[in-house]
Amino acid sequence: MGKYVLTEKYIELSNGTKLYQIKAIKSFGNVAKGELGGYIETMDNLSQIGNAWVYGNAQVYGDAMVSGNAQVYGDAWVYGNAQVYGNAWVYGDAMVSGNAQVYGNAWVYGNAQVYGGARVFDNARVYGDAWVYGNAQVSGNAM
């Protein structure tokens, strides 16, 4: 048995893709049984194990995956082949896309964008209007 299900409530992207709101079917981490979450395209976008969760108006779609104890919330978008895992947080109006990876204890927030093959990890913080892309890596305690 997993930790969440897709509800019948959905939003539709401009390209016609439907993202379904998620609902917790058991309590885990900071999520209570019955709590509604954000929006995902398929159950492949959010792991059924660990404490990972998508909150609020956040959207995860395409081949993107959120797993481990990662949290995506606010109005954040994670899409493409992006991966958010470990104890990472993506929030605010942040966007993580392409083949980007955010993991470890990294935070991406504000209007920040991480895309392409970029990686943000360890205790790194990417925020404000920052863009991290290509093969860039932000790690350690970098801000």
C-alpha cells in the first residue's frame, strides 16, 4: 500500500496535460492522512516510499521525480527529467527542469531556475532570480 492516491481534481496545462491533485492515504513525515497535496501528472512523479511530498499549488510532471524526503511546495514547478531527492526543498516560484538534479540538503527557492544538466546539492542554496543551467554544479555551503 502506498502513501497517496490521485484525486479526480485536476488542473490542465496550456499544452493539454492534466495534473491531478494528490491525497495522503496514511500519515507520514509532516503529512497527515487525508491531507491534500499539490499536483502531479502520474504516480511516477512522486515516490510512494519515504517522506517526499508535493504541497499546495506545486506542480510535478513529465518524467520528473520527487523522492526520498524531498519537499516541493509553494508555486514551484518540477518537470522534464528533473530529479529532486534526499532532503532537498524546492519552493516559492522556483522551477527545476530538464535533466537537473536537486538533492542532499539543497534548497532552490524564490524565482530561481535550475535546468539543463545542472546539479544543486550538499547544503547549497539557490534563490532570488538566480539561474543555474548547463553542466553547472552548486554544492557545499554555497549560496
